[in-house]
Amino acid sequence: MKMMEDQAYLDLKRGERGAIISIIAYICLSLLKLAVGYMANSEALKADGLNNVTDIVASVAILIGLKLSQRPADDDHPYGHWKAESVASMSASFIMMAVGLKVVFDAISSVFNGVERSPDMIAAWTGLFCAAVMYFVYRYNKRLAMEISSQSVSAAAKDNLSDAWVSVGAFIGIVGAQFGLPLLDPIAAFIVGFLICKTAIDIFRDASHYLTDGFDEKQIESYKAAVKNCYGVKGVTEIKARNYGNNVVVDVVILVNSDLHIRDAHDIATMVEKELIEKYHVYDVNVHVEPN
């Protein structure tokens, strides 16, 4: 158990690296997009840059959540602070939703107020360059999230990918505006805002699922099958699982022969714990034994 706990904390430290890389990328790209967006008169690129500004705040929230998750258990949090990671992901989704709605509103206003001229092509190439950068950041964070089973780093990766597509959309809108259709630029900005909102909803759904102790039913069935295959287990009357950050805790009630000595029943329970921990990397297993 101690080794698994130490590894979990090390994984959280690795997760910080992904958040920091996202923050650095967003700071650089937001400054570039906003500067070029205003100089080139591109609503889509300015919207994309504003999106990245909020991504900085969201990534900082994720970084704070990862740091808080590493705090050990105390009197107020006897199970530790693992869920701070999920709270951070949910906070990031609120920030993204607020900005997404603002971008949508500004884009609609631009359409009704009229667009006087098309943006310069430098805005398009800037958007395409930023899309490529964010795609590589996404690939890094996605791989990291899978390696450490981190919900918040996974949320950061989703945000990275969304930002890459947003920049591609801005590029398409700006290029289209060069063909005598300046209205395409604010339309692209509207699509940017819509994608921001969609990503925010996806991250919120995942975070709320974790915080309300939701769990993958197929995974629970896999745990149940593994427990049933353990020597001495006659049946499983109940099995539940929940997440604490990137850790899984399983509660299971097993049936054993009623004639068994209490020490033998305890050995079977220990075997069940070992099976789930070694096979599925479960953080903690609580086994209740009932005679049958």
C-alpha cells in the first residue's frame, strides 16, 4: 500500500509537468494571437487568443488542484485530498464556458454591426502555426494522462486538442474572408466560441461524474469476474468502486464457506485484495466476508 501511495504522489508530480507546459504554451500563443489579431483586424484570431488567455487560468487551476491532491490525509480529510484534482477540472470548465459564451456573443455582435474589411493573411498563417503547436502539446498531455491515469491532465489534453481545432477553424475563416467574404471571419469566431463551450461541457460532465462517485460499469464487471475466480470465493453479493483523483477504491462483499476458520476466511480476503491491486492497479480494496 505504501509503495502504491508513493507512486500515486509521483504521478501527480509528473502531472504538474503537463499543466506547466500547457501554461507556457498558452501564454506565448495568446500574446501572439492577440497581437496579430488586432494588427490584422481578425475577429477569429482575437477570439482564439482570448480563448487561450482563459486557458491559462484553467491550466493554473489544474496545476493548483494537482498540488493540493498531493497533500497527505489530515483530521478534516481522513481519506486524503485526492479529489482536489476533480474539483480543479470542474473549475476549469466553468472558466472555459464563461469565455466561450463571451466569444459567441461578440461574434454575433460583429455580424450584426457589419464587417468593413477582410483580415490580413498573416492572421491565417498565425492561426495555422498555433494549431500545430497545440497539437504537439495535446499529444504530450494525452500520453502523460494515460500513463498516470490523471483526470485533470486528461481534461488539459482535451482542452489542448480543442484549441488546435479552434485555430484551424480560425485559419479557414480568415482564408475564406480573402475571397470577398469578410463575414466568414466573425462566423469562424462564432464556431470558435461554440467549440470552447462544447469542450467545457465535456470536461464538466467528466468531473461531475467523478465527484458524484460515478464509475464505469464494465470495469466493475471486470473486477467482479476477477474476484469470483479467486480461490475460496463462492460468490460476490456486492461490489462498488469509486475514484479518488487518479486512484480507484473498491468495496466488495464476498461469500465463503461457512465452515472455514476465521483465519482462512481472512486469507481469502487478502487474496482478493492482492488480485485487484496487482491485476488492475487498484489503490485500495475493502473486503467484507460473509458465510454461505
